[in-house]
Amino acid sequence: MAQKTFEAAMARLEQITEELEDGEISLDKSLKKFEEGIKLAEFCNAQLTEARARVEMLVEKDGRLQSIPFEGPDRGDTDLPE
């Protein structure tokens, strides 16, 4: 997977889950698939965390919602307008 998307990672994670549930593969292959699944789950979790933070950055100003750029720990200050 050259450039992962959330949707592609979730689809692969579902496929891995089905393969592991079938129980038709060796223990060694099962462990490798499990490790791949863990990495995919971490990727998806990071994507969801970033998306949640971006949604939380919607603030009300002058009676309407306004979007402000997300500035996370690696992206600078997190000062919100008053």
C-alpha cells in the first residue's frame, strides 16, 4: 500500500480479521497478519484522532460557527481566538 488512506486501511484490517477468524493459516502467518493488523489499527486511530481534533476546532464567533486551523503539538500553538 503505497499511500494509505483510512478507507483502504480499514478494508485491509477487515480482510485480516476474516483471515484470522477462519483459522486456515499457519501460526507464523497468523502472527504476521496480526502484526500488520496492529499497525493498521494504529494508523486508523491516528487518522481518527486528527479528524476529531479538526472537528473540535470549530468555534462559535459572532453567532456563527467558524473553522480555525488545527495546530497540534507538532504544528505550533493551540491558541484559540476569544
